[in-house]
Amino acid sequence: MKYAGFFKRVFSLIYDSLAVIGIMLSLSLLLVLINGGSTEENKFASLIQFLIITFSGPCFYTYFWLSNNGQTLGMQAWKIQLISNKNGLSVKDCLYRCFISVISFLIFGIGYFLILFRKDNKSLADLLTKTQIIDLKKT
């Protein structure tokens, strides 16, 4: 089993980010239309917008990882897959992995750069969630 390298993972992340941004913009447009296009301060609409921004990414990744054999759209394009070192992926594992990934990214990407220094190409999220991203072309 060959583990996915840094660049495949980053390019997959960029691809998926475009899809997540599209989802966020679509849901935000729907919210504006429901709100009647009003620019008035609406606390409920602001809360909904915050929830859209906060949960679009984790919902996207969790949905695809669980329903599509550990692959998001970007992972399919780059022929990589998320696998669990345990008995398969759970919702808890996926959400925890998303949380760790966001924290890793916010701390100057240190959790991702760990991939460059480890022979097994594991990121901080891989280590903490006992998962691994494998390269399907090289298995």
C-alpha cells in the first residue's frame, strides 16, 4: 500500500475547496432570497449564515467519505482514498478529522507539512484519527 504524497493531497484539497465554496455560495444565495434580499440586520439570518460557513466543509467531507468509499470529488480526481486503521470510518472519525485539519491549517499548516518529514506521509489528522490517505495508482 502506497501512501498519498503531499502534493496530491494539497491539490485534492484545493479541488474540494472549490466545491465547498460553491455549496456555501449557493446556500447563502438561498438565504438571501428567503430573506427577501433585505440588507437589514437580521440576527436569525446572521446565525444561519454562520452555520452555513461553519458546517459546509465538515458536512461535505463527512458525506463523501462515508457514502463514497472514503473519497471526495478531489480525491477521486487525484486517485487517493481515506482509509481507517480501525473498523472503518464513522461520523465521529470524519468530524474529528475535519476539526484537526482546520486547526492544523490555522497553525500555519504545520499539521500538513508533517507529511513532508514522515516516511509514511502521515499528517497530524492522520495520526490523531488513526486514518491514512492512500494513493490508489500505486497500490
